[in-house]
Amino acid sequence: MTPLLAAYAGLGRALTPALRLHLRRRAERGREDPARLEERFGFDARTRPPGPLVWIHAASIGESVSILPVIDRLRQAPASPSVLLTTVTRSSAELVTPRLPEGTLHAYAPVDTAPALGRFLARWRPDATVLVEQELWPLMLERSPAPRLLVNARLSARSANRWRTVRPLMRQLLARFTTILAQSEGDAARLRALGAERVETPGNLKLAAPPLAADAAEFEALQAATHGRPIWVAASTHAPEEMWIAEADARLRQRWPDLLTIIVPRHPRRAAAIRAQLGRADVVLRSAERVPDGSVGVLIVDGFGALGLFYRLAQMAFVGGSLVPHGGQNPLEPARLGRPVLFGPHMTNFTEQAGLLTAAGAAREVDQATLTDAVAAWFDDAVGREASGAAAQRAIEAAGDTALRRTTEAILAALHPA
């Protein structure tokens, strides 16, 4: 262990009481699962399954959903390994746990301290380690067993510039990986510039993610209640995008008085504040359990896991975090359900995905001034709208299958070298 890593490990030990207090406070606010809080410190009473076990770590919702098809393929392979999936956020755990195939366990990821990792690794004894996207925790990489793979790796230009200031540390971390599978050639080039070796580009796993789920009974009820209405959804929005969505809604409503605008903020806890900001009587929170009849003009979704439902209900989607310099959110989720997509100019976190959809004629870039006209254009052109959605599905399916196949093959090859 290098002096720098030893100092990091010592700091982690010293800060363990503070970490416990921090996580308990998060649990009190509902942001951690209090019943499973000890998993964050490596305590788990479950028994390790027999045979080979692959540890896959995916921090949050996007990474967790993207790795699900890989887990399915691993479990279907001859002499398939068991899989332990770890995540950090409570929302990702609640979303993916019901969707895991047989032979897959979920645990909350241990904090990056020597005692927590030691307990975790002693319990599970993984035969291979797979990290998703950009999880580069120093002790996790130092102590996890080889082979180690970084899959669906991404590194934005902004992150690369930040990491360049500590390039020796970054080179040391990246050298721990047996194989790195990057989302794109741009990501691969930035990783190589920081010292990564053995970098391949099989494509983006988010292209192979399954469609977002939706409760069939709830969808049918909403569809019946809103039949015939023009509907659009503004998803994963960040402030002040909701105010701009409301302005577009007001202008569109002059032509379509029965318009239903659905806002799904990236952070649902902001929903009540957004409703108060809008200051309109026809704005309703989903948690009010009020059927969105003609008196409801704007529905604000104040919970997780509902995007699959509302992408299906709407005729098109605006993907947020893109009219502000946040980097955008995932445009593939509505497109996979056959919905044409609008997004702003700030899509640096999803450059390749946005480019794929734009090239297929399934997405359009807008700004605050052009948003209203773009929504109106697709409301006016039902045939073109449906054709754009179908083109998106074809493009995603072709690219996603390649990424999924090559990623699964790389993990199995590392686990069972020739």
C-alpha cells in the first residue's frame, strides 16, 4: 500500500464515527434504509451462495438499471456465476431489487474504509469485481479481488480536467483494472490520457437497458381518465426548468385548452415547492391521488419510479437538466418506449445518446425560446411523431445489443480465462 493510500485508509478509520452519524441522519430523513444501515459498514448475516460469485457495484439509479441486462445474460450463461449487486442510494435499491433475476443478491455498498470493506469481502469472497461507469474508490480498488473490470466507463471533459490535477493518483487507480470498457471513443481517449491501459469501446450499456416498468392497472386507469387529451412530460427537471415548462404550458394551453403537462422533478422532494411557485389552482401533486380529470392542467410527480408510467401516457417527452448547465439526463428512456424526445443544449453527460437520437430523427434540441414551438410541432404531426419514436427504438436496439454482448463476454472471459 502506498503512503498516500495508507493515509487515506487511516483517515477513513478516524472518520468512521462521523460517517455513522451522517448515515443515521440520512436515514432519519428517509434517504437511507434504516433497516439495512449496517450493510454500509460491511455487516450482513446472509450466506454466500456456492460457486463463483461476481461482485457488481453500481452507485445509483442510472448505473443500476443499465447493468440489469448484463446480469440477466450472466445468469443465463453456461456455468453461470452468482451475482452480488451493490448500490449506494436507497432509490436505486428499491427500483432494481424486484427486477433482479434468480441467483442475484443485492446489498448496500460498504463505505470506503478498511474495516467495512474487510467485513464485506470476508462475507462475500467475490471471484471478480465489476464497477460501473466511474466508481473509483481507492480502497475498494486496492482490496477487491482481481480480475477487476470498469464497465460502461464514462469520463466527461470537465471531470477529466479535474482529475488531471491529481494525475498520479488517477493513474494508480486506473492501473488496478484488468479491463476498462468505455461508453465511447471520447471517454476512452480521456481515460487513456489519464494513464488507463487495456481500454476497449463496446458501446453504451444504457442502450441495452430494458424499458422502464409501469403498473398496468394504473396505466389503464390514467389512460382512461385522460383519453383524447394532448399530453407531454417534462422529466428529471432541475430548477428553474419547471418555471420554463410552466410558461410553455401556458402558451400551449391557448391552443389546446385540455392540455395535460406532467412534471417529474429529478429530486421529488422539491415537488411541493414547485407547486407553490407555480401558484395555479390546476396544479396537483401525484401523492394527492387525484385522478387527473379536465380540471388538472399540470401534474407534478412527487415520488420515484413513475417515469415508465408517464412516458407511456404522454405523446412526447422533454428531458431535463439540459436547459441549465447540469449535463442533461437520460434521453434513451422515453425513446425506448417510442416517444420522440426534446432536450436543451446542455447534454454533455449524454452526448453520444443525444447524437444517436438526433441522427435517427427522433430528437430535437431546443432552448427556452423554442421549447413551446417544438412541442406544438409534434402535437400537430402525429404521423411524424410516431415515425420518430419508431426510428428511435430501432437505433437503440441495434447499438444496445452490441454493447450488451461484448460487455457480458468480457466479464465471463475475465472470470474464466482460457
